[in-house]
Amino acid sequence: MPEPPIWDLLKSDHEAVCGLLDKIQAARESTARGLQQRLVCEFTAHARAKEAVLYGQLLHDERARARVVEALEELKRIEAGFADLELLPAGDDKWSVRLADLADAVRNHFRVEEAELLALARRTLSDVQATELAQRYAAERARIVGDLSCLVAPR
């Protein structure tokens, strides 16, 4: 079976993160807060590996550069949102509202990325490049998950 291209791996990660967001949003706050570190770990590993591998590649393409910079700024805002969410005390009424806003920001980031950046990547990268980037992405993501493993309980 051939190796998947980078956009397939990213789409799979997007679906996994959105599934975790759905699970957290459907849970009571105490359960949701228990899953929060896993969400942060999964999102952070995805975002950092994507920045290093795909965004690093697309920054060299004039057609993608502005959108990559915008996507990097979005990722920083989302990561700041995770930090703000974690600082809210248990039972704070703002927690569920901020979680919903954060979930919307994550989903919007993924939607725009798939529609714009991944579409551009499909047009500009060869099959060989897309597969090589996927391998690099998977390795970098695994390394980051290992680095962040102390944040989450064993699965």
C-alpha cells in the first residue's frame, strides 16, 4: 500500500482533534477538564509538526506565503486560547463559552487550511514531495507527542 500524502495525514489529524473537541463539549465540565490536556497535546503536536514541515515548505511559494503567515498567527491565538481556558477555575461560567469559542476557532482554522493551503499544496507538490513531507510530518509529530507525554495520562 502506498504511503499517504501529507494532506491525508493532516485531514486525519483534523478529524481526530475535532472528534476530541466534540467529546469534550458534550461532557460535563469535570470530565471535559480531564480531557483538556490530551486535546492540548494532540493539537500542539499537530500544529508544531505542521509548522515545521508543511508550512516551512509552503513559505517558499509566493502564492502561499501570506496565507501561511496568517495560519501561523491563528495557531498562536488558538494556543493562547488553550492557556486561557486552563487558567479558569473549575465551575467558572466562562469556561464553557470559551471552550465553544476555541472549538469554533480550531474548526475554522482546519476548514480554511483544507480549502486554501492544502488545495495549493496539492497543486504545487509532486506525489513524491507530498509523500516525503508526510513521512517527515509523522516523525516530527511522534517526536513532539513523546516530548509532551508528561502532560497527559497514558491512553
